[in-house]
Amino acid sequence: MTPQEAKVIGTYLAGVLKMEMAATKRVISAIPDDQLDYSPDAKSMKALALAKHIVEGEVMLMDIALLGGDAPMPTGASALTTPAEVVEWYDKEVSATIAKVEAMSGDDLAKVVTVWGGAFTMPAVNYVGFATAHSVHHRGQLSSYLRPMGAKVPSIYGPSGDSAS
């Protein structure tokens, strides 16, 4: 991948992440405060823990691109106790991290990065795409928790069965 290609892809992916943030915030905000420990199965993450995983995972995966290697999972959302706090942290931290990604050079975005003991080797810009895929995957998981918790599913890519058209 050339630096010019990586820069174009990085700019595009940063825009996609910004668009996806709105839907992710709506889904996290829909978690009822009295259902934070809900999970559909003992093997499933609890609702609030899953919301934190989504937002911290986005930052970590973009940090891999920014650092050019392994990045720790952020712990900033760990102490948060409500969906509203998670959304506030997400809005601040992910917006700031996206801005850093947008400022990266094409050379840095094209740099091949290996992480997690060789589990993944790809250009840094691909981790930005991975951040999006990871969030969309887990947002879908979390949205499937909402109705069983007694909550309404918000609009994600258009009206849901619970949202106004």
C-alpha cells in the first residue's frame, strides 16, 4: 500500500467512524439504568461491560495505528457506572483519537504493524477499519440485548421496530 493510498483510506475510515459513533451512542444510551448487569447467557458480557468494551476497544485499535504497535486497552471507561457516563467518555475520547488518526501521515498509515504476538500483521490504517468492524459487531450484540431488557431499540441505520420513522 502506498502512503497516498493509506492516507485516502485513513481519511475515509475516520469519516466512517464518526458516522458510526452516532448509532453507537444511541444504542449505549438505550441501556436501562436498572439493567446494567443484564446478559442473555452466563457466557455473554453484561450490558454495561459490553458498552465499555465497545468504546475502549475503538480507542485501543486506533492507538495501535497511532503507536505503530501493541497498545494497551484503555481503562478510562472502567470506573464509569452509567450508560450516560460511557457515552460522554466515548464522545470525548474517540473524537480526540479520530482527530489524531486524521492527522497521521500517509507514511505512518501505510507502515506495516504486527500486534498480539503476530496475530495480525497489516498496514496501520487497517486497524482503523478494524476499530469500526469491532464496534459494529459488538453494537449489534448490545442492540440484541435491548428488547429482552425491556428497552427500545433505537434507530441504527434507519428506523427500528421501536423508533419513529
